[in-house]
Amino acid sequence: MEIRLENLTKTFPPRNAKRQGAFTAVDHLSLTIPDGALVGLLGPSGCGKSTTLNLLCGLERPTEGNIFFGQEDVTALAPELRGVGMVFQNYALYPHLTVEQNIRFPLENRKGRERLSREEMNRRVLETAGLVQIEELLDRRPRELSGGQQQRVAIARALVKSPKVLLLDEPLSNLDARLRLKTREEIRRIQKETGITTVFVTHDQEEAMSICDRIALMEHGVLMQEGRPQEVYDSPSSLFAAKFLGTPPINVFEGVIQEQSLRIDGTAVFPAPGASGQKVFAAIRPEGLILDPDGPLVCAMDRLEVMGRDLSIIASHPSCQSPVRALVDGSFRRESLLNLSPGEPVRFSLKEGKVFLFDHETGKVIERSRS
């Protein structure tokens, strides 16, 4: 089922009569979600992603714009008529019901022609429980389950009614790190097996990039960038997108373009065709800083972080407000770095394709030709 959002806007009136002006949670959002895709709505808290999900399922009505499921305009359609399955952040299971009864509940509420026989309901419950691998838990109650098991029950309850669209509102935020990794892999497996168009809301960029076919990056209710995760990572259209995606975070320097070069703190560090004297933000991925004894970018060593297979240099530079982080190639000898004292200079050259220039005023990317 293809989902199409056209100029979708949601404005909330001020709660306090003394305050003037309404709050716009979703601002003229236009987005197409392909049939059978898993798309992540990604952004910081308060960016409008959960409100967008509530608009999709009908819990909220848009102030402007339209929502299409396929060719059908569902903007004014009641939630129960949209064919949507919803999984909430807090699972929302009925504590007095068994797992089997929780999964069966949406089927028992059907009326008229949609009402199912007891045999058909049993078949669907067992089939869905098998899909999420909880067949042995059907007699238990929610309090007897782990967080990951409860999440599977919530997903099964959403899937049992064969929805056209599956909506997941930060479904992994209550799980520990290891269980979160396992559960997101299960969500991806289930989505692939069912082929249901799925919208996955999260603030965790690692989650979104690891399992989503496409991501839609939002800020202040506005769609900032949409595309395949690797495409957005490799070609951010704004400083916000560059800073939001990536672990460790991208390094952002203040610089200027002069004589066809990017200059940071007066030193030419990278070729950059453009208007002379233009102030820019130079964003450099940690893997784009290459240790080089003759490199043009000179930082002051702070410390070395060794985290298993990962090795990163933490340094400082007057043109970068946050610590400079550089990922070091595993073949580099650690001993030579361990001998560096805090404050000693460490030099880097910059890797093509890992350096992005953004307008100092607008934060928009400055397009440039690449070799």
C-alpha cells in the first residue's frame, strides 16, 4: 500500500490563553512512502514525527493537507476504517488478559460482515504468534514477560488483523541495548516476510539506518531530507542532516573559501571552488580525517579512545567548538599514538567525499564538483 502525504500540516492552539500564537507540529509535509517499504521518520524529540504517525492512523486530524492510502483519500476516515496496525512505545497490553487474548482482542471487536468465526480467529492468532516467535508464551500474562517479549506481543496484536499499513512509534526505546539490537532485526524480518508498508518512528539514527529502506529526516515539523539511509549520510543537504547522522558525530569547523581553497584558521586544508571570502561551515566525518605527518589540518592532541576494534583520536582546534574526533585505521600502530602527550600537535589530511561545506547563514549545502 503506497502512502502519500500532500502538504500535511498540524497546528495546535495555545494551551495558555495568555500566550499568543499556535504551535505547528507538522509543517506542510509532502512525502511518498512506496508500497511494501519500511520507512523511518527520524529526528530529535519534538520534531513532529510522532504527530505525523498520529495523523496517519487517524488519532489526529490535519489542519491542512491530505493523506492517501493508494488512491483512496483517508484524511477524514475514522481510525478503525483505515486498515492500520499501531504499535505504541509503551506496548499498551491488557494486563489482565493472556498473550493469546491480547492478540485476539482486535478480531473479537469486529462486527457485521467482518466478524470472524472462532476457528478463523484461532488460526490467525496461532499464525501471527508463529510469525513473531512467541507460540510458547500464549498462556502467560504481560507481567510474566520480558520487555522484548511484550514488544513481540504488541506487534502480533497489530499484525493479526492483516493491516494495510503498520505504524511503529519508537517501539524499541524501552529495551536495553542488546535486546534493542535483536528486536530491530526481528522487526525487519517480520516486515520483509509480510511485505506490509511500515512507518517506523525513532530518534535513534543507528536504528533507522540499519533497518529502513528509506528515511525521512525531520526538524521542527519540516521534512529536511528524504532518501536511502546511505545516500542521506553520504550527501547531506543541510548542516542539520550532517550533524544528526553519524556515530561518532561529524566534526564542524568554521572556515572560509579563499583562492579556490577551504581555509580553516587561515590555513588551506582542502580544494573548494567557490566565491572568495564566503564564510562556511566545514563538516568532516571522523573517518575523513586521515593521520598524516604532513597534513595541513593541525589539531592539539587530547586523548586516545580504544573501544574494542575501534580506535579514535580526540583532539581540539580553535575553529571547532566541540572536540575533534578522528577514526584511525586499524592498521595504524597504536604505540605511536599512545606516546603523544596532551597538547601535542597531531596533523590530518582530508579525505575526498567526507568533507561537506555549508553556507554559514542558511546551513544549506554548497554544491561542488567532485573528482
